[in-house]
Amino acid sequence: MDGLVVENLHVSVDGKEIVRGVSFTAPKGVITVIMGPNGSGKSTLLLALMGHPRYTVTGGRVLLDGEDLLALKPHERAQKGLFLAFQSPPELPGVKVYSFLDEAAKRLGLSVDRPIESILEGVGLPRGYADRSVHVGFSGGEKKRFEVAQALFFEPKVVMLDEPDSGLDIDGLRMLSEKLRELVAKGRAVLLVSHNPKTIEYVKPDKVLALVSGRIVAEGGLDLVERIESEGFPVVSE
Ligand code: ADP
Ligand code: MG
Ligand code: MG
């Protein structure tokens, strides 16, 4: 299958199993949402998919356009077209936005002649932010906007976003939902993680998965979001 395929993935952190046999697909041209309560393993799942060294995959398979990703280092996964917008993006004092993006583009083998300033404007950041240090002094919402800008700049095959809505105002939410639609219209796969039903209703995903205690416990559409909003997450016994 085209896009991201995750099969029976198990992930441990410091010897504790956090993701406990997760299977799903994030096809191209589709917005897939993973909803889950705090501590359910959402960030662990995305960081493990990206290849973060702290997260040990103890079982399962991950394919991007049919190619195995688990044997690859994080930068190799990025070169294959996987991108993660972090829940808490790190500040990079002294690294300017434009040089960060240019350098990363070079490493990804992309042309460096990309319209940084218009992308910044498109996510609601002033053009002058190209000259600022990455995330330094950015407000919470501005950090989220810059993460979305990166997704637009790199045009990855699979865009994973970890709670891109936290700190975003209502205009920011509208921007996020428009930009995610643009990405899927261009044939990208979008995998959005959030625990906020309002955001998800805004984004109007094609598919919704509920992650509880490291397992996918329900799958549906907006009906599932509404059910979770009124009844809470399904309770699973350990
Ligand atoms: P979510 O993103 O759904 O809120 P996380 O994936 O951040 O959940 O965390 C899931 C569980 O794994 C939590 O119990 C958390 O304490 C634990 N965990 C995650 N990352 C680490 C880590 N680096 N060290 C220790 N425990 C971790
Ligand atoms: Mg959390
Ligand atoms: Mg998280």
C-alpha cells in the first residue's frame, strides 16, 4: 500500500512497553487522526516511527510506500519522506530560520530555492521571522505555526504532527486545517495526533483512531470523535 503502514508495533521506553501492538495505515491523500488521553503513548508512537533512539521498537513492521523504515536512521527516514512536527519543538539559539531550512533541504536532497518567506506568511508568521533563531522567543502558537511551515517547506510524503493545536488560536486552527487539506490534496499522507475533539472536528479527518494504553481500541470517523467527546475514551482493562 502507498503511504505509511504500521503493523503490530511494540515500543518500549526505559524497559517499559508503552506502545503495545499497534496496527494502522496512513494512506496518501488522507488525513488520519490518532486521539488518545494523556499518557496513552501518542508521542511515543510518533517518535518511534521517526526513529528516536530513546524509543526501542521490540516488534512489528513499519513501511513507507512498501519500504521498510525500521532499519533506517532518523535522517534516512526523513530522506525517504517522513516528517514529524514535534509536540515540544526544541529552541535552536543562533540557528536562523532560513539557514535551518536551507541546510535541512540540502540534506534531504531538495532544491534550496524554496519560498521561505511566503511559506512563513502562509502560516501567519511575519516574513522577518526568517532571520530569527529557530523557536527562540516564539510564543507557543508561533512554534506550532513554524512546525506547520516546515511541513509545507519540506513537502514530505508523510506529515506527522504531534498536538499541533496546543497553543493555537482560532485563526491558527483555521490555518492548520487549510494547510493540512492542501497537503492531502497534493497527495501527501497526514497523520495528526491530538486529544482535542474541537480541533479534530475543525480538521475534518477522513479517519479517526483511538489510542488508549498503547493500543488502538476504536476506529471510525467524526462519529467516533463525537462519541469520545460525550462519553470519554473507551476504558480498557490492562
Ligand atoms: P501521550 O503523548 O499520549 O501523552 P507519551 O507517549 O508522551 O503519551 O507517554 C506515554 C507513557 O510513556 C507515559 O506514561 C510516559 O510517562 C511514558 N514515557 C514516554 N516517554 C518517556 C521517556 N522518555 N521516559 C520515561 N517515560 C516515558
Ligand atoms: Mg501528552
Ligand atoms: Mg504527547
